[in-house]
Amino acid sequence: MSKSTSLLAGKLSDFNNRFSRETPCIQGTYDFVETFMHTLFPICRNRFAEEGELEIELERCSVKLRELLYPLRNKMEKTPGEVVDTFFQQLPDVFDRLVADAEMITRFDPASCCLEEIILCYPGFYCIAVHRLAHILYQLKVPLLPRIMSEFVHGKTGIDIHPGATIESPFFIDHGTGIVIGETAVIGKNVKIYQGVTLGALTVEKEMANTKRHPTIEDNVIIYAGSTILGGNTVIGHDTVVGGNTWITESILPYSVVYRQHRVVVRDSKKLGEPINFVI
């Protein structure tokens, strides 16, 4: 071994010794998410199991979840077995919420043709489905694992939802790319959000870790593309429409329409003396 590689190996060893070994397997978490989604929605793998077989597959998922939780056992308030039991107790309600989410998309998106398309093709549905699973674990105060699940989906869809965010059902993400929803955001029922929307904190300070930093979106709100809504005290009242590319840091009353006033200028390019093909 050369002197340089020996030096690097020493630095890596010293650095890695700073970390706890009580962490779930990253790849195992990814596999669990994919397997669980295929179990909930067998259409994803074009294989429909009978009820008895579904029970066996769900039991396999519970075993895998318990394995992922085992390294975290000293950091949790409940045992891995208790967490798994509570997780599966809440799943019937979560599944009903997911069906409502999918049905909402089919009702409002003219580009969708059927429920199968939503489940198979829509990144917004995939993201909210995994979020609802991760949110259960977050509420049970499981460290790391919910965040690994959400970041796996973030990488696949471009949608960044912290597992702590509280999102009622039905919920509709259209397109989805670039959406950011912070940890303490609260979203009501029948909310529609388009690409590039941020529900974020007004300021970022470590001392605010245990405070409500992200906005509340009440029922029946539509937020169009590129809008940014910031602050834990910011409430978007129910039945409000937020237009695209708006910047909001204060509460909005119910039944409001929020939009930017701007002017679009159309000119004849033949009479325009300025260059229109810019090279940077």
C-alpha cells in the first residue's frame, strides 16, 4: 500500500469511527419501499395475488421492517415489534386515504384516463403513498428510517416531502417536479399543488428545530406552479386559489384569489434593434 492510500485509509477510519453503527440499511430500505408498494398495489408488477397470498407477502414485509428497525432499537421509545404492530394497525386507514388520493387525480386531471394510469405512472401519487407510510414511522418517533424512505422517493420523483409533514386526504400533486414540503407543514383535504411549489420556513435557524416553521394550507386550496409560501404562522385560508410564481409570507383569508400583477409585452422582432440570440 502506498503512503498516500495509507494516509487516506487512516483518515477514513478516524472519520467513520465518529458515526453510530445503529443505522438501518440504506439499500434494504429502498428494497422495502419498492416491495411494499408492489404489495399494496400489485398492478405495479402486473401480478394479482389471492387474499391468502397477500397475507403472506404482508407478513414478509413486516419481517423486513422489523429487521430495518432492529439496529435502531436503542434509540426508539417502542420495541421494533411494537412499532411494526402499530404500523400495520394504521395501514387499513392509510390505504383508504391512498385510494382517495388516486381517485381525486382521476377526477381532476384531464390527462388521466384511468385509476391504473395514476398508480403506474404518476410520480405525485407514488410520492404521497410512500410519504403516508413514512409519516406513520415518523409519528412513532423512529429515527432515520422515515427520512431515508422520503429521500429515496425524492431521488425518484424530484418531489421533496419531509416525513413529518401532516397531509390530509385526498391530496393531489400534479406533475410534481421541484415541489418542497417542509417538516411542520400542515395540508388539509382536497388540496391541489402543482410543480415547483415550496412550503418552507421563513428563516432557517437550528434553534427553531422544535417549532412550527412551515405554513398551514387549509381545505380546498389550489396552489399553482412556482409559488413559494413561507412561515409557520402563515395560513392559507380554505377555498383559496394561489396563482403561479407568487411569494407569500403572510396569512391569506379564505375564498381569496392570489396572483401577481405583471405585463407581458409582445413586439415585432424585425423592428427590435437589440440582439435576441444571446451568447453567454
